[in-house]
Amino acid sequence: MGGRPARPRRRADGAASRARLLEAAGKLFASQGYAAVSTRALATAARVNLSAIGYHFGGKQGLYREVLRSLIADTEPLLGPAVEHLVAGVAAAAGDRARLADTAAWFVRHLLTSFLADGRMRWQMALMLREFHQPSEAFPMLLDERIHPLHDAVAGLVAAATGRAPAAPETRLLTAAVIGQCMAFGIARTVIWARLGWDRYTPERVEQIVQTVTPAVLAMLGLPRAAGEAPGAAKPQRGARGTRGARGAA
Amino acid sequence: MGGRPARPRRRADGAASRARLLEAAGKLFASQGYAAVSTRALATAARVNLSAIGYHFGGKQGLYREVLRSLIADTEPLLGPAVEHLVAGVAAAAGDRARLADTAAWFVRHLLTSFLADGRMRWQMALMLREFHQPSEAFPMLLDERIHPLHDAVAGLVAAATGRAPAAPETRLLTAAVIGQCMAFGIARTVIWARLGWDRYTPERVEQIVQTVTPAVLAMLGLPRAAGEAPGAAKPQRGARGTRGARGAA
DNA sequence: CTAATTAGGTCGAACGTTTGACCTATTCAA
DNA sequence: TTGAATAGGTCAAACGTTCGACCTAATTAG
């Protein structure tokens, strides 16, 4: 039985196997954890021979390290510019609390839609979470290249809004609260879904979350309701609402 | 020299082995995940023979299920009365926003100190988190007996504060945001510690978090600053702060 | 009172399977 | 031909589970 005729994909270039392995490993490690995923499951999911893991990455551990490394690289185009835009927005607001609110609202929306999207970011978030809880040798890298820049940028916003120093403990805690609030909807999605009767996130549902979280974050920071948010059908509110006090610039 | 004198621990009662197994398994499963913990590691940590797992729980899976079951029972005395107290407090406030704020502040403090304590609750939180992310067959039980009561109670507070219906999607999302914010400091503790230069939570540090999160939550809910919080040294604030609007009873 | 039996629990030693790492032969592109 | 990549297989170690022997405390029969 000569096996060779009509072979559409044979001798795939190694780069493709490598990439498939990285992608499949990311999903599997994120959803089941490092120890729960066998090299055979990895190879099967990536439609790659078992040896490819050893060949390309030196072993299971090397594959995991490389998954984390490429996670950082992958999220750069999504988070890097947003962080820069946030820093620039805070600087440009220059004490104008309405503009600060707009910048904050924009960033919250960006963060939430990134965190709750159904693409790569989904398992990347999960994988980061696992690193938070049981840090591997790659955790410091993740901290330096992803966490610190993000937190520093948001801390700048918080500092501008509260008038405290960016490095003050209160600023950093409030920063963590803001980011944590956005992440919570990604982390505890099964609970959120159960509470809301959802089975997954859709763009409309994410928008609902944005419309809920944005005013909350603005209130936490003592900022006025942003102009771009709540375009009408959002939250007319009954009589009881605070956080609307007339307070000009700082 | 008959064999029997001075035998400090012999014929250990099975209940003790069972309990030690449950305790050790809870910690190990929480910190490393189900698949990453071997039955041998379990038996060693519990200072119990390997066969005890099969004898008492039918196997590794049965042990895990029982760990989760006893988690629910263990957290009952801590969370059950708090939930009742919250519900009662919301009802007693009867539209008095200052009293509502006091109740909310009390509950936030209770939730945070519970979540961030260093005892059992630490690994219990972690284990719950793991269930959120990859629900096992025991997830519905956890949902019904721990999550729903807690969320329903907080939703009552949120509804009273915002004037929306307790079952409204916006209410439930805001509820998730409030609870998620408290949990975030437990989930991402490694990140928080790295940001603040901490190596662990102390009562003073938890108090700092309480003093940060409480005003944030009150602001999210549009409630006035609670009387019992910020007893003086908390946060004098510079000029820029909102959420202090004079608003009497509803 | 004594001796045999039962019940509850522990123990060490295996069971068969699966794991990650490794190895060699083979295949294809250049 | 050469070298990167794949296929298939072997290996020791570790996995969860099961088993029979064993121990002790309580119960029962005589």
C-alpha cells in the first residue's frame, strides 16, 4: 500500500508545527494546568508527532516556558499601545477631570473587551492567572513585562484622579482594585454566567458589563460620569445616586 | 518489658485519619491543582497510609469531592451569619442611606478579612477559584450552597442602594463587581504583594486594604461615606474627592 | 472470667497503565 | 547528498488502585 499519492500536506515546515504546538499547548495548559496535560495530549491536539516537542522545545517544560514567552509577545500589540494611550491621555488631561474621566472610561472599555474576548486572550488570561497563583520560574518575567507596566499606567490615572502620589500604597491598592474588578469578570466567568443565565460572552453582553463597570470605576476614582459612556439607554437611574457632586478640576 | 507500656498513639481512630486527609488534600489541591497532586503525596502529607484514601473516600476523586463538601460546611459559620446580618441590615436600613452605608462597610470589611485571612479560608478560596475555572461535577453544589446565597444577599444591598430590582442584570453585574473586587486581593495576592513590596498579609495590611476598598465600594453604590470607617488616620485626602455629597434619607 | 469472634482501621506490596524522555530509522526539501 | 523534521518505538519512573495480612478494641459465647 504505497502511502504517498495525493498527499496535500506532507513535510510541513517546522515553523507551522512549532506554532501549532504553541497554540495548542497554551489552550491546554490554560484550561487544565501544566501537570494535567500529557505530552501525548499536546502532540495530538497540535496534530504533531510526539517527538516534535522534544525537537522544538527540548521537552514539556521548555514548551511551557516558550508558551509564556510568546504570550507576552502576543499581548503586546493589544496592551502596549493601550497603556501608552492611557499614559498620554492622563498627561493630556492635565487636571481636567472630565477629560480624565473620558480617558478612564476608554481604558476600562479596552481592558474589559480585551479580557472578555473569545480569542487568544481568553486562555492567555487563564494562563496568567495560573502563574499568579503558583508562580513558576517565568513569573518574574511576566511581572516585569506585563503586570508592572499595566499597573504603573493605571496608577498614573488613579494618582491623577485622587491627587495622591503614583507610588503611594493607597494608589497602588486602588489600582489593583480597579484592574481586579475588570479581571474578575474574566476569572469568575462561570459564576457570572450562572448568575445572569448566560452560556457565553457576546459583544452585547460585554457591552452590558462595560456599561456597569465604567460608572463604578469612575465613582471609585471620584471622577464625573464620562461623556462617551451611557449613550442613552444605559442607566437612567432612579432618584438615588451619588457621585455626581459638582466638583471642578483639581 | 511487656510490649504495651507507654504507647502514645496507637490504634488511631479512623476519624482522625479522615480529617487529616481532608485537611492536607484541601491545601494540596488548592495550591497545585487536582491532577498535579498524587495519591502518594496526599498520603504523605496527611501522615496516613496510601490505602486510607481508598478506604475512607473510595479513591482520589471521592476525596476531592469530600474536600469540597467539607469546604462548604467549614465556611458556613463564617459566611452564613454574615449573609444573614447583611440581609437584616439592608432591611433595617429601610432607605436610610447612611445606615445602608454602614451595613455595606461592615460587610466589605467582613468579606475582606475573611478572604485575606491566613487560616483555612486561604486555601479554601483558592480551591473555589479552581472550581470556577474548570468546574467539576461538584460545581453546581458549590454554586447553590455558597455562591448564590452570597450573591443574592449582596444583590439586595446593591438593589437597595441603586433603586434597581434585585434580579435585574445591572444589579447582578454590579454585585459581581463588588464581590470580585474583594476577591481580587485574594486571587492576585502575589501581584499585590509584588506591587506593594509585601511578602504576606498582616492584619495592618488587610486594614489598609479595607480602608481603600470600602470607600470605593460605597462610591460604586452611590452611598455616603460610612461613619464607622476611616476612624481618623485613614485617608485625610487632598482636595480632590467626591462621593461625599450631602444626601439625607431617601 | 475467659476465650473466640467481629468490626474498624492500618500497612506494605503489588497490580496494570500512563507518563516524559530518549532513540533510531525514515522522509522530504534544497 | 545533506540536514531539518517526522514516525514509531523503548524505557524507567510514577501514577491510582487493589489486595491480603495484620493489628486492636469491642462484643459475644461459654
